[in-house]
Amino acid sequence: MGTEVRVRCAENAASPGGQLLDMGVTEMPEGDVETYPVEGKWRNRIAGNPGFLDEFGSLEEAVLVGRDHARELQVEHIVRNQDD
């Protein structure tokens, strides 16, 4: 059975003008930020949206950036286990 970690990140709301980080998102997403493994690498994505935000060689790097994305977007950050 896989393990899932959820972290609520509500700090740092959207910046003026509605731009969120440098992700090209102009409105609040409906999905949480997910950090998940793919072929030996770790990716971040917004749940329910196609594609991914970024990719890293280590879980630690992906979690740090995923947490920042979640804070900026005011959503939860979910870290998926390799078994999920």
C-alpha cells in the first residue's frame, strides 16, 4: 500500500495582477499540487491539469519546489509514494 502526505500551504497568496509564480497560471487552480515519481525522476503537477510543472532528480528537490508552488497557489501539496 502506498503512502500519501498532504500539507496545507496557504501562505503567499497570488501576486498583484493575478499571476501565480512563473507557471503561466492566471487564476486559482482547482487541483492541489502533486509531487510524484516517473521513471526515476520526480515531477510536480497541478492535479487535474495536463502535463507537469517541473521535474527533478531527487524527491527532496521536488518537494521543496512543490511546497512553494502550493503556497503560492494556496492549495494542498500531496507527495505520492513510488508505490501509489
